[in-house]
Amino acid sequence: MMSGQTDIAYNNYDIIFRNMTAQFKEKVLDFYGIHTAPIVRVEAVDLPTIAVNDRRMDFLFLLADDTYLHLEFQTTFDEKDLDRFLQYDVSAYERYKKPIKTVVIYGSNVEKVLEQKSYGSVQYKIQAVLMRNYDGDAIIQDLWTKIENEEELTDLDELHLIFLPLMQSSVNRSERAIETVELAKRIKDEEKQVRLLATIIAVSDKFIDKEYVEKLMEVLSMARVIRMAEERARISESQQAIKKYLGARLGLESKPMQNKIDLITDLYLLHHLLDDLYRAEKREEMARLIDITLEKQRASHAPNFVEDW
């Protein structure tokens, strides 16, 4: 990737990751042959013990069964990559001390790969997903129709949209990445739009050709995407702070209230609610404050933080 202002992922990984968590949370990847528990969150991948050609692992997901999914994107196959992935997994295990499953998603030009390698007493195994088995041209046409008709996208539709640039296609992956971003920008649900854009940015940054970077920047309006994503991250952080406080004060009894907190997306109201909850003494009073906040949001027509494109 090019450095400077076009270096998307490395300068903005914290923001992108928080929005990817919202995009992938509770989703499973079974339809790609990746059989795991639902995703809970995307972990940071700044593992200090890794120094492999100045590279870092692509994505690390915490799963609902308290294990990890290590996801890599590759447009070529090289047996040496497995050496690197093994080092990533060892470093991640040193940090988290939990089982790790590694899946490598290969672009459409890759036909054969190696999924297991022996290091003597150490046997390392990954799972490969070959995107050449997916018809990107047919899938993008189906997505265009759904989005233009303002149909609700399923979880599968959203994940197909994210992985479109890696699928078998009549155009190269850089052109398809740009088409994918253009398509995502047509989604009317602004919160879903920014979640998908953030994820498409993060994934495409792994394989897009350098000559298309500036063109992609123009299509993305990157500063606006990051600003929207950052605002959404602040909302998520405020929601999590309130839910954590409720959990600490009330334990399992707070679960219904925590579910209501997810419905409050006004940052100003969230900040004031947290202050009010600190002063509340009884569970009933906390529940009433949350209901009042929800009513205030409804009364103001629940303004979204995302601006029109």
C-alpha cells in the first residue's frame, strides 16, 4: 500500500475495527464453509512480538465460545505464508491464551493451496476458502437489484458485498472494489451504510492495486467516512460504558435495560443518561431514566449522526 494520506488501514485501524465489530457482531460465516461460533468483536492486531517483513495479521475475531478466529486475505499462494501465519497465531496465543482457528480467504486467481504444514513435532493447519468458487458478476447484479429496490439486505447479502472484490469476476479486483463501494453508498440505511463502508475499506486495503488507491479515495470520500465512523465509535463507547455500569450495579437484572441502551444513538442523550444513572440509587429509578431518555430521542425523531452523501 502507498504511504501518507492514502494509507487507509494503518492510520485509522482503531476506528475501522470498532465499526467492523458492529458489522460482524453475532454473525456466522457458515456459508463460506467457515464453521465457528458467532463473532463477538474484532480484536486489535498490534501484537508487539510479531516482526515479519513489517506485516501484521489481517483480522482477529473473538467468538462467542471464547475462542478466536484469525482471518487472512491473500491474492496469491506461497507456502512461506503459512510460516508467517503460524508466527501470528503463536503471538496471539501468548497474549490471549485461548484456542485460535486460522482461515485464509484466497482471491479468485488462486486455484490450489496448502492447508497443512509440518514443522517436526509441530503440525500447523489452516482452512482455505477459495473465492474463485463464487460468481461475483451474478452476486453484484443481485445486490444492485436489491439495493435499488430498497430491499432489506440479509446477513449473507452484506457479507457477499464485503467479499465481492475477491470473487470470480469479469473485471479485476480493484475495479470491483470501486464498484462495491459505489454500491454500498446507495444503501439508504445510513448506519448500515457506514458499517459496510468501513468494513469494505478494511478488507479491500489488503489487496487493492496501488494505481487504484487514489481513485478509491475519490469514490470513498475518505475523510467523511472516517468522521462518520468515528462518531459511531463514540456512540458505541458511550453505550458500552453505560451497559458496563448497569451490569456492575445490578448484575443479570440489568439485561433488559442494557438492551434498551442499544436503542439510544444520540450521543448527547447518552452522556447525560450516564451522569443521571450515577446519581440514581434504585433499579426502578434507573429503568425510569432510561425510558425517559428513549422518549426524548423519539420526540426529537432520533436524529442520525450520519450526514447525507
